[in-house]
Amino acid sequence: MSHQILVATALWAVALWRAPSLRYSRKQRAIALAFLSLAAAMTLEVPAVSASVDSLTGIASTGYLLKHMLGLVSAAAVLEFVIAVVRPQGFLQHSRHALEAACLILMPVAFALAPDDARVPDDIVFAHDTSGWALLHVGVFTLYIGCAMTMTAVLFLHAARHARDRWIRAGHSLLGLGGTLGILYALHRLAHLAHVATGTATPADVHRADTVSTALKVAAIAAITAGSCLSPLSVATTALRQRRALSRLEPLWRALTDAVPSVVLPLTPGPARTRLVLHRRLVEISDATLTLREYVSADLQHRALDMAKRAGYPPRARSAVAEAAWLKTAALIATTSTPYKGEHPRSGSDGLSPAAELRWTCQVSAAYDRCPSVAAFARAEAAHLQDQNRKHAA
């Protein structure tokens, strides 16, 4: 299987994956259009496909022209994507669109003026004279690619330096690398076209130049494809991580909200809105913790810490185990007791960042659900507290 078929197949896979986003934002439309047009352009590099297009139109080298026009549309769409991401306020909008339109008009005009047997500048192995119009057609395409890739590289590499999120930084860096490789591709092709224009290029020169330019082109496409895919992959990874966190919080959330159902907020968001559901769970767990702590004393928390130490839990886990223990105790007595008058436990999540709070609460949930020593401590303490309450009542 030729590299053209492999590259085209990979691009079509990405393009079809991206196609539904054509109906969404400007940024998503731009990158979807870029991959659709690039996949079509690379498909036209397959000799059998290009020959079929020529046969269908009855015009020599039509596939060659369409490949370059689709490549230009793809480069313009990549640049539109870059600007939508990095400069959403716009960047040389009228000038860019005017240049794109001029190139899309000039290319077919120059192609039409070139002789039928000289529309492919590299095709000197058939011993015809290279056409200046053909060189102009390819030169316009290559110059535009060079300009578009220069702006892509500059904008994305600059954005990568200032990106805080590692996924975004990596994606911008790869897109900047793709733009840099695109610049090298354009410079190499322009130098080769100049060599062809002198009439001194040989078939070996053409073959060597084609090998280098193909490698640069495929590398640029690979870098741009990988960089543009990192953002949706990071979103998918984040969503998966949030769903796992929801699953880990479920035992604690269910137990605490059963004990204090009043903390459950109305109008639960749909399951597709994972981030919002996770935030709601944390808020409800926090509210239930504040309510339940009113039923137990700070001494209970100290006893829970001693229990965690005696049970052999490592120092890093003891606070979470102790919190699970006093929460479980409070949940057992809340419906039959009155609030305790005195100093109450302090939650270990106080003052933590959102990410640290999530990690902490997941640890507490695991201890609440799976630690036998937590369950035994809570049952014993709840029974003791209830006995005390009965004695006081008597």
C-alpha cells in the first residue's frame, strides 16, 4: 500500500470524526473543514484517483489542479482555526480572505493557460518544456502555504509559551511544529521550482526533491493532526476522570444525603453534564458534613484518629479514615439525637483547593465504604452516644 493511500485513509478517519463539529463553533467548523479538504487533496495524490478525475473531466491534470486548490482551502481553514483559538478577536480578516480568493482565482487561470502536456512542472521526464504558467500555478499555491504556515507557527508557538494547561501547551506546540515543518516544505518546493525553471533539473533531482517534500509534508500533516486532536482528547480524558470521581464519591454522597436529605439540591442536572454533577455532589457532601458535625464532639474526632493509628493506617490516610469514622457515627445518630453543645470536629477539606478537595473527599468515601474498622468504630460510638442520650433523658 502506498504512503498516499495510508495518509489519505488516516486523514479521512480524522475528517469523519470531526465532521459533526461543522455545525458548532467557528473554531470547530474551521478544523473540520481543514481535515475534510486535506483528506480530499491527499486522496487526489493517489495516481488511480487522479487519473480517474482526469478521465472524467477530459482535461489533463485536473486532479493535480484540484489537489492544490483543496490544499489551499485546507491551509486557509487551518489558519482560520489558529486565529479562532489564539486571536478570537480576528487577525487581518479582510486581507486574508482577499488573498485566499485571489489565489483560488489565479491558480485555475494559470492552469488553463498552461499547455496540456506541461501543467505539471515536475513532469520533465517526458522531455517537454516546462510551462511558466504551470510554474505560476504551483508557485502561487506554495507561496500561500508558506505564508499560512508561517502565521500558524508564529501564533501557536507564541500561545504555547503562555499556556498553563499542559494539554493545551502540548497541542499548541505540536501545531506550531506542524506550521514550522510546513514552512520548510514551502521553502523546499519553491527552491525546487526555481531549479526546474532554469531548465537544468534532471529526473534524479525531481525524484530527490519529491522524496524530501513528501517527508516534510507528511510530518507537517502528522504534527498538525496530533496537535488538533489533543484538545478533544483532553476533554474526553477529563470527562472520564470526572466520571470515575463520581463513582468513587457515590457511597459517601448516598450515605450522607440519606442521613441529611435536606441538603440535596433540586433540579439535578442531566447525566451528560458530568462536571456540573460532580460539583453538585461535592457541595452536597460538604453541606451534609457541616450539618452532621453538629451532632458529635471534637473528642470523637480525636478518638477516631487514635483508632486509625491503632488500626495501622499510614499517616497520610489517618485523617481521611478518622473523618469517615466520625461522619459515619454522626449519620447513625443524627435522626435520634439533638445537636451537641460544645466544640465540633473540623473537616479535613477546609481550605483546600477544588482539586485537593476532590482527592480528599474520594479518600474519605473509600474509607467510609470499605474500611471495617470505620464501621466497627461508628457502631460502637453510636451505641455509646445513644446510651448516654437515654440516660440524660431519663
